Amino acid sequence: MKYLHKGSQSQERLDALLSFGKSTSEDIKAALSDYLVRGISKTNAATLNGVQGPNLTRALKRLEVVAGKIEEVKELDWSSRLG
């Protein structure tokens, strides 16, 4: 399942997601913010921040894994409250 979409995140949530993953360069973080928070296209976000497209795509894939794990924990918490 895909959790991260263009313009779908607040800056605070993006920062929290980034804190769980590998260290990420400032230019990649800025490109991720432009894409996920501001809703700029991936291509333009990469170009504006001097990042190569494949590097931004790789960072998004890593962040998607983190988001998926967080959603999995949220589901476990939710189901334990129902039981």
C-alpha cells in the first residue's frame, strides 16, 4: 500500500518520518518537502533542490517503508483497543 502522495503531508509529519530513517542530506530533505508537503512534482522538486531524480525516488521509497511500519503499529494499537 502506498502511504505518501504528492502534497499529502504536513512538514511536522515529514520531519517525524525522516527521524525514523537513515540520515538524509539537506537537499534531499528539501526536495521531499517540496514534493510531499508543497505538492510540487517530483521532477521539479528534484530540479529546484539540485537533486538527481533517481536519488529522490530512492529516498521516497525508503520513506514509504518507514510510513508503512508506522501505519502497521497504528493498526495494531487500534485493533487492541477494540478487543
